[in-house]
Amino acid sequence: MTTVNYPAVVHAPHYEVLVRDRRGWPEQTNQRLYRSLAAAQRGLEYLPLPGQFGARIVTYDVAFYARCGVCGDFVESGEWIFADWLVVVLVVTDSPGWSCTPEQLVFCSQHRPDGED
């Protein structure tokens, strides 16, 4: 049995920056979430907004981390945090040696449970 020190599912407020496209619809900037409102506000300051289109910050109560459940390493440099588990699955699947489980756990190549290919 593998001990999970860093769960992929985190029940805490996380924030995403959305901008309005030319039609006025919200558009995701990069699908990543911020851990704090202050960090999201800093991210908003650096966005090049097209013309008079605005931006807003959306709050999520649950976030999904693309990080190893044993060591806490993210799949790539930086924090990979998303609002949708399926995005984590896509990111992990595209990362050699990494795996995720139906139980919403993520493992790096060093900590993959036995029997995982």
C-alpha cells in the first residue's frame, strides 16, 4: 500500500483568471489555478487585455493538483493546479513515466505503484 502525503484533490479555495473574448464570453487564460486571491490578482495585472475587454477572477472550492502523491513533485516546473480532474489526466498522460489512478491519485516515475505500466 502506498502512503499518500500529497493528495491530488484539495478542498480549499483556488482562483482562476478569466478574460472576455471579442464576443463577450469568458475565456480561460491558461487553465491553471492560483492558491491565493492575491496571486490571482497579481496574475491579472500582467495580462495583456485586448481592447476594452475585461477580466475577472473565479473561485473554485476544489482544485486538482498534477503532483506526485508521495513526494509532492509537480509534473513539470511550476505548480500545475486545475479546476478539472480530466485536465490533470491529460497533463499526466503526456508526461513520460507519470501515472494517475481512477481514485484521483497521481504518481511520478519514482513512486508508481507496482503493476502500473
